[in-house]
Amino acid sequence: GAGVSQTPSNKVTEKGKYVELRCDPISGHTALYWYRQSLGQGPEFLIYFQGTGAADDSGLPNDRFFAVRPEGSVSTLKIQRTERGDSAVYLCASSLGRNTGELFFGEGSRLTVL
Amino acid sequence: AQTVTQSQPEMSVQEAETVTLSCTYDTSESNYYLFWYKQPPSRQMILVIRQEAYKQQNATENRFSVNFQKAAKSFSLKISDSQLGDTAMYFCAFMKQDSNYQLIWGAGTKLIIKP
């Protein structure tokens, strides 16, 4: 696609529910990242994929968070038993995989847990 | 561990003026990259400018330029002839060379350009 696409744009759920957030990166980008951004703060790294594998998942806060990228393109961030503290904007970014540091971001998915 | 500090939570200037946003960082690394990203209300982060630490020359991109002081670990962004469309959050970010692209971000500066 022309840019990184994230769905849904906004998601409201109740505490304890399961949610999935989807990211469709730029075609041909091998690297994919998930970040979480709380109000008034900079993004916080969650996980990095190179191809299909999670090369670095050190940012996932606990085992309620999981992400997959089964075919090396679209990625899904999965959050189980959501808590109010999970409320944030979840940003996805992709890059060509060369170490240029330039990431292309989507518009994020705003998750609100009531 | 690396840290990035943006000491100005919010700034406001008139259209066409020049504004400078501050960023300092702490690292023991010699080789790294520094970035300024812009985040308008649409939430999409957009790369404004990038600097390689090994380059002494300051990066420029049209109206945007940086003042990179490696010894002082300072990386400020200057926006010349500011425009209404420059209104956004601006984030400074750090990345180690040969890393897994893990960016370390500052808390951001909210820039408001007034007509």
C-alpha cells in the first residue's frame, strides 16, 4: 500500500475483554514495529519484527500482550484481559530493513478500556 | 541506558517567525543517529530530519535544520519561516547504530504556530 494502515482507528472495550489491533505495512518493508503512546508522552517500544519472526519483544509489558506476523506482512497485536492502564494509542511502523533509522508510521489505533 | 530529554513542554510563535526546539540526550555510545519526528493531530509520526553522529555537518531539510553539538549531547531543531501547518508535537529520538532500530524518544514539545 501507499502507507502504513492501522485498523481500527479507535477501539473502546470493557475491562477484561480481548482486543486485536491490525497493522498493514508498506509493501516490501521487511521490518515492522509496534509502539505504545500514552497521553503526553513519547512512544514506548513494544516489539520488532524482521520478516515473520519477532526479533525483539523486550518491550511487551507482560504476557497479556502478544503480536504475530505470520506471512511477513500484516501484523496483529493481541491484548488479553484488557486493563484500564492499557488505554493508549498503539502505533505501528515499518521500514525497509536497512539500518537507516527512518520509520514510516501509521496513524495509530486509539484503545480505550472502560 | 540512553535517555532523551525535551525540556520545553510547549512553545508558541507567530507565523513566519523562527523557532528552536531543544533536545539533549545521554549515551555512552560513539555511533548513533538522532531524529526529529513531527506528530500532527492526525497522530501519524512523520520524520522531519535525521543526523548521523559521525557527521560534523548539521543536517538541513528546507526550512528545518539542526544544531548538533556532540560533545554537549545536544540536538536542537530550528524551524525557519514557520507555517501554520508546522503546528504539531515534535519528538526528538535516539537510535544506536547497529541496533534493532529501537528508538528512544523524548516526551515531546507541543509547537503552536499562531496566525
